[in-house]
Amino acid sequence: MMKKSEFTQAENAMIEQEFASLIDAYAHTSHRQHVERIEQAFRFANKAHYGVRRLSGEPYIMHPLAVAKIVVSEIGLGSTSISAALLHDVVEDTDYTVEDIDNLFGAKIAQIVDGLTKISGGVFGDKASEQAENFRKLLLTMSDDIRVVLIKIADRLHNMRTLSAQPIEKQYKIAGETQYIYAPLAHRLGLGSIKSELENLAFKYEHPDTYAELQDKIAADSMTRMENFERFAQPIREKLMMLGYDFDLTARIKTPYSIWNKMNTKHVTFEEVYDLLAVRIVFTPNQSLSEKDQCWMIYSAITEIYRPHPGRIRDWISTPKANGYEALHVTVMGKNGDWVEIQIRTRRMHELAEQGLAAHWKYKTGVLEETELDKWIRDIKEVLASDSPDAMAFLDTFKLNLFAKEVFVFTPKGEIQTLPQGATVLDLAYQLHSELGEHCIGAKVNHTLKSSDYILHAGDQVEVLTAEQQQPQQEWLSYVTTAKAQSALNTYFRKQERQQERLGERRLNDALRTMEIPEEQYESATQRLQNYYHLTKRGELYRQIGLDAIKLQGLKGILFPKQSIWSRFNPWNNASRPVVTKPADDTTPSQTADKTKKGSKHLILTDENLKDVILEECCKPIPGDEVIGFKDSTGKMHIHYLNCPVAERLKSSYGKSISSVSWDTHRMSQYKEKLEIEGIDQFGLLIEMMRVVSEVFHINVHELHISANSGVFSARLEIYVHDKAELYELIDALRNMHNIQSVKRVFT
């Protein structure tokens, strides 16, 4: 925010107009109208923020107004949430307190504002673990009042929509954080449109050039695509009208992010992304038949016109997704030979897909059955309530289950259990009950004995087997996938560690007492022993003693080494301590390298300063790649590929240590890169391929592995290149060779 300054008459009129637009949006909802409460909150927030501007220069109150508009129009919440959204920055940015909000607006709004204030500045601030712990506490309130999380997502959405006003390093941090936690969280809470927009906006700021290129390609053939849509949709419209349905039939174009993601995961070009266009049918069901039956009737009508893809039918009506999503998906072959996905939903299902939890609770009124979404919220509360010393580790674990695809398995009694894809027997055991997990020795899966690390598949019937003497093992952590199982195991192992620490401390104190060392000198003696074994934490020393990894028989020799008469009489004053020395010049080469201009956080990599940075092995960036820099605690600069998983974590967690990076090199160095090549096996193809690499491009080959099976070959080629441009020129040349089907760069 900027300093205070008086608003112009036009700005005050703009604020009032935006508030009127908010009230108009609220008036078009089915909520009971409490306009006076919303107006009171607006007047109070407007006064509190008066004269304050955002970085863009607009009055700050426009941000809470925009968040409130998202809350009502895009999430579907009511007056309490709208009021809390209007007030969400008052406590953090002004002199007003939560108690003031409580006195003026009541306990519920004050509680929501308090929750939002606790995680102000994002999930990850300057103190990453502290902010993650705040986020953990926020999610702990999820089952009591989900509105805190929903308003926070709305706040993040508006910040992303206005991110261009921020400096580039702040854009990286906020975009990375959004991709890392907010988009998955919106997905899990059923906010489909918001999740897509958050992903797309994050992509726009992380890859601006690629984003613009894809936007241009989408726009270039938009007219042709819409003409194709109309030809495809017309016979479906006629059929549904003949059946008497009230419906909307619309085209959905994939976003640049979803196209880019498919290009990267499937290793295809833009032209090869076959489902750029999807069709959505949203209809009002007739009262005489169930929604499920009518969805299948519409499916039947469509497949009379177009041939369906047998492997691309998704029935999310019989078994909804864990985020509450319901729909019937079918992919059919159009008249022009293109595959087109069709989503079939009732208006209730559509509202659930767009507004998530708000609509979920609206339609759940009077329904006692626990949904998959209710179960997820209950499970995540158990995970959050567990004893977790490392908030960042917790957040990573929590994220594991946000985007996971699901499988459905059955208990021996026929009850359905939903698990993330890749879940094991042990995950299911912990999902059913933590005690069942602790004593799990395996399971009968479809009446066949399987081990506890067996990966479950959709439709499996599973009977968990236990033994009283079985106890959790450390290796279990390597194959459980759910947050609940990981949290339960970590809690169990921490409890064991504390018991071992207490045992070790008692053993050490008993030994010191036997040696007749005064109790006030136990601290110095323990520190000496800790230094001797090079252990940084006191608890680890106790634990090693408790496990008998450190024996106390030689304790006297460690505490009273034969050095000098003085040390024998005064052993405690010489207890070794780590010595910290400050170098004469504490400016590292990388610190010099990134000072391209005063106050800048942009680093230009040249042939001269490349030796002062670390090109990370996890993603092996080369000149020309989109990269970022991360300065560690020693001042050394680490260079990562922009979308390397490690870089994603760094962008989210350590925004202030991130620098934008560009290359200015002149092909003086070579870098080892790997390519994976697949194609149709043909005599002489390998020779021709090597001719292109060596004679045409003059590129040195480090290693080549090739295999052929049933007429198909695959090769792994390691080469030395100067930069990205040279690498991709070679990739294009190889792709254009006859019988080569795909060539892709391998980053690890």
C-alpha cells in the first residue's frame, strides 16, 4: 500500500458505484437480504482505509469490495461472509482490533476476520514455517467455519487478478505460492472455475512469453473452432429439444495453462492437443425421474448421433469425487474426425462444480448422509489436530492429497472407501482407524493375501488383517500416500522418540550421579558429551543413549581427558564450543554477480560469472532456459529451471531470497543434456540419426542406449550442447526425420 492521500470526487463516485454493484449482485441471490449489515461493514471499512491506495494507485477499499464481490457472485456466500470480506484487512492495516469488530459486528464476523488476519501476507511470509503454522491453524477451523478459507481464496484470486502492479520477484513468489497451495485447495473445495483461473494466472506471470504465444494460437483459429462447435452442437440441440429439456449447451476452450500442462505431461505439440474444445450440457431435470437416470438418457441420445470413445466415459454421478463434483463425462468422435469431450450436468450439479462447498451445504439441508467432502474435512481435521513439529513438512503432506486422483474400494461389508490413486493397503487401514493401521500386517484383496504396501485398484474388495504384536516401522513412511497415514505414523514415531529421549536423559543423569559430579554441573557435562559426538541437538544425544547407540561405559574418559593438570581440576571451563569467525570480506562472488544495478534483484548470467553460481543437478538448467535464482544463507546463488519442483517450493517459501535471472552467454561452455527418442524401427535409422547429431550439428555424443521391440525402438541419448537454442534445433531436426515419432528433453 502507498501513503495516505485524499481521494478525488471521481474516485469517491467509483467506490460508491462498486458498492452498488456488490449490493445488486447480492440482491440476485436466494439469501435472506441483510443489506443493512453489509452497508454497515462497507462504511466502517471505507472509513478505516480512507486515503490509502494500493500499489496500482487505486483506492485500497476497491480490494475488499472486489473480494466481497467474488464471495457473493463466484462462491455464492451470504451477508456474514460479504461483511467479513469487506472487513478482512481492517485489523491488519489499521488501528482497529478484533475486539472492535466483535463489538460492532458480532462474534461470528470477528472470528472470521481474526482467522483471515492470522494468515495475512500469504501462506509463506518472511518466516516460512511460522506462516505455514498459521495456515495449519486456519485449516483447523475448516470444520467449524469453512468461510475463513473460502474468503481467503477469494482474496488470493483478486490479488492474482491485479498482480501486474507488483515487482517481478514478488510476482514469482505470489504466483508460486498460488500454484503450490491455493489452486489445489480451491480444487479440493470444489471451486472449479476459481481453481482454473488461479492456475492460469500463475502460469501467466511465471511464463509470460509462453502464455502470450499460446493465447495467440488459441485466438488464431477461434473462429474456425466455433464454426466446428456449431456444426457439432446443432444435432444435439435438436435432439434435446425434441426430448423436451430446458438446457444450456456451451463450448469450453482450454486455458493456456491447461494446454501447456498437457503439452508437457503428454509430450505433444499444440496442434496435437486433441481436446482443445469441450462441450458442456447443463439441464433442468424433470421431476418424474432421478437426475442420474436423466443424465444417462441424454448420454444415450448423444451416442445415437456420435460414436463414443469406450475408454473415456467418466461416471461421477454414481460415485462423486471427494470434492463433491458430480457429472457424466463422455468423449465422442465428431464428423470431422476430432474427439470432443461432453460434460452432462443438472443445474444443481453445475452449481456444486462452480461454487463448491457453499452450494454443497445449500443442497445438503435436511440430508443426514455423510458425503465424500464431509469425510475429507473430518479426515483433514484429524491430520491438523495431530502433533506436528514441522509446519512446512505438514503443508507438503497436506498438499499431497489436494490434487490426487481417486480410486474407490470396498470393505467386506460392501461400504465404499475413497482413496487417492496410488494408495496402499496401509493407507486404507489408517483411514478406517489409526489402531487398525498401527497393527496392520496386510490384507485380503479380492480374497487373495497381499502385503501392506500393495497398491489398491478401483473396485478392489479389501479386508485389513492385523496382529496385536505388530508395531509401526520406519519404512512404512516410504509407501503410505495419504496425509492421514503419514501424520499418524509421524505422531507415533515422535512419541517413541520422546520416550527414548527421557530414558536416555535418566541414564545419563544416573551415570553422572555415580561419578559424583555435582548436579549444577550436569549441563556442562552434557554439553561436553554432545560436542564429543558432534550432535547439534540435546534431544538427539539423549535418544542415542536411550537406544544404546551411545554407551556410557567410557563416559569418564570423555569428560576427564588426560590433557593437563588444570583440565583435571577444572574440566567444565574448557568445554568445547563452536567458534564463529567472520571473514575479512563477506561479499561472495554471487553477491557481486547479482548487483547489476542498485536495489535490483535481477541477475544476468554471463560467461564470466557462471563459475560463481550453482546450476542445480535436480533440473540441469542451460543457457536459454527460463530460470530463477535462489540465494542461500551463505550468499551462494543457486540456479533452477523455473518449473523444477524444487524451484516451486523455493518460490513459495523463500520469496525474498529469489531473484529473476536472464542469460547473456556466448556458447563458450558445454552442458550435458539427455534426450529420449521413440520411433518405428527401420534399418539404417540409427546411422542417419547419428549423422544428423554429429555431422549436421557437430554435437558431441556422451552416451547412447537403444533398444527395439516388435518394430518399435526407444533410445536415450546423452549429448553436449552450448545452450537451449542449439538443443531445440537438434530436437526439431530429429522430430522431422522419417519414422521418428517423438523426441523429448529429460530434465533429471
